[in-house]
Amino acid sequence: MVREAGRSVGEVLAGLVNFFNPDTVVVGGALAAVLRIEPSRTGENAAAVGAGILAVEHALSPRQVDRVLAGAAR
């Protein structure tokens, strides 16, 4: 239940952060005692690194690789 609650809180926080783009996220109360939130190790480059990872994962996905190989076999 804790893992599911953490996932739900994370999804809500991610949506809020993406929408409002705040400088700081403050979590209080009992929730603060169970969450460990740290800054990204990629710092200001986090968005670019994430976009790059998504692009690589898409290009190398099984579906995309199969599509490219099917086109090369023609």
C-alpha cells in the first residue's frame, strides 16, 4: 500500500510540477517523513537528457527495429 500511495503521490506531483514549473516543491506533514526527494543529478540538463533517452528508447524499441528491418528486406 505504501508503494502504491507513493506512486500516486509521485504522479500527482509530477503533473503539478510539469504544469506550474515551480522553483521549489515543499511537502509537509506525515508525508514529508516518508518521502525522500532529491534534486536531479543532471541539474539544468535534465530535460535534454530525458528527451535524449526517450528518443533512443523509441529508436531502439523492438517495434521500431522490426519496422526498419522489414523495410530493409524489401
